[in-house]
Amino acid sequence: MFHGMVMPTAIVMLKIDHRKVTGTAEKLLEIPDIAEVYSVSGRFDLLVVVRSDSVDKIESVITDALLKTEGIVESETMFAFRSLDKREGGRAIDVD
Amino acid sequence: MFHGMVMPTAIVMLKIDHRKVTGTAEKLLEIPDIAEVYSVSGRFDLLVVVRSDSVDKIESVITDALLKTEGIVESETMFAFRSLDKREGGRAIDVD
Amino acid sequence: MFHGMVMPTAIVMLKIDHRKVTGTAEKLLEIPDIAEVYSVSGRFDLLVVVRSDSVDKIESVITDALLKTEGIVESETMFAFRSLDKREGGRAIDVD
Amino acid sequence: MFHGMVMPTAIVMLKIDHRKVTGTAEKLLEIPDIAEVYSVSGRFDLLVVVRSDSVDKIESVITDALLKTEGIVESETMFAFRSLDKREGGRAIDVD
Amino acid sequence: MFHGMVMPTAIVMLKIDHRKVTGTAEKLLEIPDIAEVYSVSGRFDLLVVVRSDSVDKIESVITDALLKTEGIVESETMFAFRSLDKREGGRAIDVD
Amino acid sequence: MFHGMVMPTAIVMLKIDHRKVTGTAEKLLEIPDIAEVYSVSGRFDLLVVVRSDSVDKIESVITDALLKTEGIVESETMFAFRSLDKREGGRAIDVD
Amino acid sequence: MFHGMVMPTAIVMLKIDHRKVTGTAEKLLEIPDIAEVYSVSGRFDLLVVVRSDSVDKIESVITDALLKTEGIVESETMFAFRSLDKREGGRAIDVD
Amino acid sequence: MFHGMVMPTAIVMLKIDHRKVTGTAEKLLEIPDIAEVYSVSGRFDLLVVVRSDSVDKIESVITDALLKTEGIVESETMFAFRSLDKREGGRAIDVD
Amino acid sequence: MFHGMVMPTAIVMLKIDHRKVTGTAEKLLEIPDIAEVYSVSGRFDLLVVVRSDSVDKIESVITDALLKTEGIVESETMFAFRSLDKREGGRAIDVD
Amino acid sequence: MFHGMVMPTAIVMLKIDHRKVTGTAEKLLEIPDIAEVYSVSGRFDLLVVVRSDSVDKIESVITDALLKTEGIVESETMFAFRSLDKREGGRAIDVD
């Protein structure tokens, strides 16, 4: 495991204006450092995974790009203290 | 994009008994079809990504294995209707 | 549309004890007047459709049978004032 | 039980603008793949059952048609991992 | 107890625009089938009791008249499956 | 309208232990000053109307009798500042 | 204890528009029967104590004056069934 | 206005175990610095006003005495930044 | 520990309009008595620490300056009854 | 500003068992990397500031020490993406 390659990760859940859901997922994926976008069931409409080289950059991606996307009416952000992934053999990938 | 390889995905958020958080993430990752586990900030403690060959199998992984893991006090499941991933060139990966 | 055949309907959402989800859906379906059971994503685990000949019987199915099923930790009931169904040609089926 | 005929199902709960509830249920039922609409008591006003041939199509019915209907002020979607129905002899109808 | 005279009942809780509470209770009582209106403490401002000859009529009173009254900002409806009343000797009045 | 006959009124919503709902409504109606009990849909199971000669007596009925009934797991009380009733010709019945 | 001097009491919690908090407490205190105003921490901004000669008058103070004050965005009212005060020697002051 | 006499104030809302509400208000009033206790309608059962000579003493009254009273199942505390009282001529009583 | 130097402290959590998060933290820090601003994950966007010489001044900083900053859509304030800090050797710093 | 000295920060809000609040703040401050503990008004009882050399260490302090402290009944964690502090001249201290 190469330490320098492990990236800080945040998960952002978004509620989208009902008339603007179409196409928003695709628009979000064009933002640099947004790695995955899921269209989900439940109280939120989209779940977005952000991965950057630094915690500081994650915050500026969320604040300056993600949350400025049109149609967002509510957001809730979770920061991943640790990421475990089967492809890494089940060992914890620590974010330092 | 090979259609048969796209897998149905669910995201499960878990609140864990305060005295049993240590080691629970690792234990969950041993369950087949659990692809990723994040230790997260916020109202929940863990966010789990489940990927199976069928919607039916996702439900049995969640019901028969994930939710039976010791220490879980609350859960909320989101089903991913669509998954978009940068590695796939920004196109939608539809789950049929 | 034969009026006498239209049946009062209630929808009950259930949160189930994590260790007892397996088999609960099947057990609920054995209760008379429980027409459909869905295993669902979200804050609840099961969504149950109850259809009886009378409002009074719906209440006794919910109170005396459904809610006494083992493993239920929370419930929320919705009463259907009207039911519209594509098979009936899109017209409202009123519950009198 | 013919496997190919089992259809993925989602349940959408809707809160409607107070002045626009009349007629909204009928309008929703005209959308293809919307199978049932219930006018319900509780925090929501309508409960909608969507059945499509694929998970992907369910998402586009919800996003591109259902949620664009006039008067919707809030929505919460549940995905049915499994559907059990008395008409099928009480056996589980798995959604693959 | 004459069965035909027992009437389906719904209880509607209403939050009213702060500047329009005065007079709203009186206006609501003029609507046919609205039997009682209470000005209440708590999260809601008014509690309304609706009694009609049929479940179907209750829904149209709520949808077409009650919720169209000016100043309503939020509503939550409860359907009474059973009504017990001291004047009837403590026996249940079933709503069929 | 005889002023002295107007009685202070409180509405109590109750969530009942799932295994003890049967018979609780009848037991509550035996408590003096409990005028009506409704078995309702929604987040609560029962809605109870309490009418006494004085505000002070309402509180002791709720505290010393109603809330001590077996099986109550949650309660929320609303006090009726004013009661309007169709039988009184639509005029407000003030509670002094 | 002179019975006629004990006054019905309500406590109203208010959320105020962020730009209009300054001066609102003072403006509220000018309303007759508003006895105390607290600027509080928490989800609400102000807690107001209303004391009138009758329950009916409390309701009209809240509805016709308090809630019409500019800047109120949310309110929740509690009615005091009983008031105990150290200055009265610890005995309950009943509100009849 | 004599500054030394103005006392820091906190308001504590309490939910009480249903079987132990009787007598709890009286027991709380015996605690030094608890000035008023109201038995209230709504989600909480009691509202307690605490007045001490110092912010520090308020906290110890709440933590070491009030919250240790038997039967309390939930609490929410509000601190009064300012107290306005009609008896003081409508001027703000600042808490320093 | 010099008593005069211990300062009353409040913590304010803020939800900011999605399009105005950039730069708001810096603008808030320019307000006198705002000691720290954190850009946080979760339901809120910013957590602000306010320290003043008096409780009264804290309230005017929050009401007259902090809450008037552009872009704030929701706020929740916590008052610190006691502050413990490692730099003070682990002893409580009481706020009188 | 020396970059190496800037430390990742998390804020943890805790609800404490009513009978065990006394002394818990002091016990928490003994845990390494717990920098500040506030006894607060509101829905939570304590607000804890955790500062470590790495994000990974913050998570183990929270999981392996903080949350294992006796008496904690609920917790909610916020991660500070950025920390601004007056002592640093109002400039952002980025956490990389």
C-alpha cells in the first residue's frame, strides 16, 4: 500500500429541486475530484463521493463547485475518517 | 461498457453501539458482496457499499448477514438506481 | 366497476429488529387480509398492504395480528382514502 | 412463477401543494409504469407504486415524469428489494 | 346503536400562517362535514374533526375544501379506524 | 350558551406498546372525564379527548390516571384554547 | 392563596427572522398580558410567558397580537396546566 | 436597577416517565435555585426555571441535582442570554 | 487561574445558503468577539465560537452582528456553562 | 504559519446519561488529543474538541477512547475541513 496515493474522501448527500433532477448527476461528475455519483432512493436524491489530495481541497471542491451546482435544495456532508476496500485486501486505508 | 458486469448497488448507513465500534468495519468487510466500508462523521458511524449480481442477492446480504453483525443499533438503506463513475468516462452505468 | 368489491386499504410501514428481519415478511403474508408485503430501502424495513371488507376489520387485523408479530420495533400506518389502479382504467375506486 | 415477468418496484410518497391536491392522483396515473396511486392519511398526501421492466427505467419514470408533475413539494422514495403477494401463493417474488 | 348512522371520521392538524390565524377556525367550521374545530397549543394551531357519510366524501372534503382554505402552511391527517364515545355507553362504534 | 357549562378540553395522542393495543382504548374510556377515544392511523395509535370542569382537573386526569394506563410508550398533549362545534351554531365556545 | 389572582399561563417559543431579532423582545413585552420575554440559546430565539385572566384571553393575545409581530418565522406553544412557584411556599397554584 | 440582583437564568424542559409524573414537580421545586416549575402540554411534561447567582452554579444545579431526580427520561436546556420582565418597566435585565 | 480573564462562551452552528458559503467564514471572523470559525461536515456548514466579557455582550454579538451576516439560512446556539481546556491543566474554568 | 503544526480537528457532541453527567467532562479531558470540553445548553450535554496529528488518529481517539467513556447515550461527530482562528490573523488554517 502506497501511502501517498490514499486520498481523503467525503460523501455528500443532496436533495435536488424536483424539476431539475434530470442531468444533475452528469453535471456533477464533470467537477474535478468528484469520483462517483449515485442516484438514490430515500430522503435524498443523489449521493456524491469526493476524493482529493488534501482535506483542504475537498472543502473547496464542495464549497466552491459542488454546492454551487444549480438545483440543490439541501445537503449533508459526511467525512470519511477511514476507508476500507475489498480490493486492498480488507486492510484499512488510513487518511493522513 | 459490458452490461452484464454492471452490478446493483445499495448504500447502508449504520449507527453502532458506542462500546463496539472498534473492529466492526473490518468484520463487515469480510461479508461477501460488501465492497467498501467508510468510518464517517455525522449521525451515523459507518457507511457500507453493497454490490451484488442481483437485487435479490443485495437484500439477502443486508438482511441475513450485514444487519446480523453485532453492535448495530440503527440502519438506513439507500438503493442506487443509477451509478456514475469517472473511470467509465462519465457515462451512466445503468442497473438493469 | 362493482362497488361492493372495492375494499378499504391501509399501508403499514414497519421497522424490524435487526436480528429478526429474515422470515418476517413471509410470516406477515400468512395473516388474513394482508395482501402484499414489500421489503424496502429507507428508514423502514417492510411496507405492508392490508385490504379488508370493512374499516373496522382493517383495524383489528393491524391491532390484533399484524402488530403482534415478533420483531416489530416501530410502525406507522397510512389509511388509503382513495385507490386508483391502472387495471381499472385509471378511474378512482372510491372506498365507501 | 415466470421470472422474466417479475418487475422492479418503487414506492414514492408525495406531499402536494395544498391548493393542487385535486386531480393530481389522476394525472399521475396517466404516466406509463405508474401502476397504483393512493390518496393517504398522514404526513404525505399520495403514495405511488411504480413498476417497470428495469431498475433504470424506474429511475427515469420517477425523475423525468413523476417528479415533474405540478404541485409536488416533497418526495421520499422506497425501493422494493422483494415483493410478496398473496396471489402468488405467498412465495417471494424476487427482483433480479 | 344504529349502524347506518355511524360516520367515518378524520382528524386534521393544521399549521396556519401567523398573520392569518384570526378567523380561520370560524371559516373552517362553515365547510360541510367539518364537525369540530379546536384552537390548540403545540406544534399545530388547529385540530379539525371531519365526519362524513363515506370515506370517499371525507377525502373530498379535505382535498377540495379544507386544504384550500387560505393561510394553511402544513397539514397532517389521521383517519379514525374506530371511535369510542362515553355517550354510547363505552362501546366501540365501528366504522364500516 | 351557558357559560358555566363549557368545559376545558385537552387532546392526548398516544403511542401504545405493539402487543398491548387490543383493549387499551376501552380501558381508557373507563377513566372519568375521558370523553372520546379514537384508534387512529399515523405515528400515534390513539387520540384521546379529555373534558373536565377545570384545567387543574384535566392535568390530574392525564397525570394520575391516563398516563398510568399500561402499555403507553409515548404521549403528546395539546390543550384546546377554544372549541368550536357545529351543534352550537358555529359560534366559538370560550374556555374561561 | 387568593384563587382569583392565579392566572392561566402559556409559554410560547419563537424562531425569529435572522435580520429582525434586534428589538423584537422589547416590542413583544409591550403587548398586554405578555409578562416575560427571554432571549434564549437553542433552536428557538425567544421564549415568551403569557399570563391572562382567562384561557380565552390567552388565545386571543397569542393569535391576535403576539403571532402578528413582525419577523416571527416559527412558533410552538405550551399551555401550563399547573404553575408552582417558590414564592408561594412550594404549593401548587392551580389554574381553574 | 441593581445589577447585583439580576440572576443568570436557564429553562429546562423535561420528559418524565409516564408512571412517575405525579409529585415530580413538587420534588423539583425543593431543589435550591429552582424558582418555578410548570406542568405543560406538548412534547415535554415539565418546564423548569433555574435562577442562580452565577452561570457556574446554574450548571451544577442542573447536573448535580435537577437531572438526578428520579423519572427524567429526556431533557433540553435553554440558557437565557437576556431576561425582560414587565415588573422592571419593560427594560432589559442583562445577565453579566 | 485569573478569574477576570475567563470569558463566557457560546457556540453557534450555521447552515449557509449553498451559493454563498465561499468567504462567509472569513467575513464572520472579522466580527469582534468571534474567536474561531470551523467549516464543518454534517447538517450545518459552519461552527462559530463566540467569547465576550459578559453574557449580555455575547447575545448582542450574536443578534446584532453574527446573525445579520448575509447567507445564513438556519442557526442553533449552544451556551457553554463550563469550559475545560488542557492548557489550564485540566481544571474547570468556571464562567461567573 | 508553520504548516506542520496545523492539526486535524473534530467536534463531537455528546448526550450523557442523566445520572452520570457529573465528572464526565473531567474524565474526557484526560484522554490524549482531547483539547477542550464544554458543558453546553441544548439537546446535547457536552461538546468535545479533538485535535490529533492525523485524521486517522482522530478516528481512533473517538472510537477507541472517547466513545468508550461511561455514560454516553448518543453522539454526533463533525469534522472540521478548515479552522480559522483570530490568533492567526484571520487567515485560514488549512488541514492537509
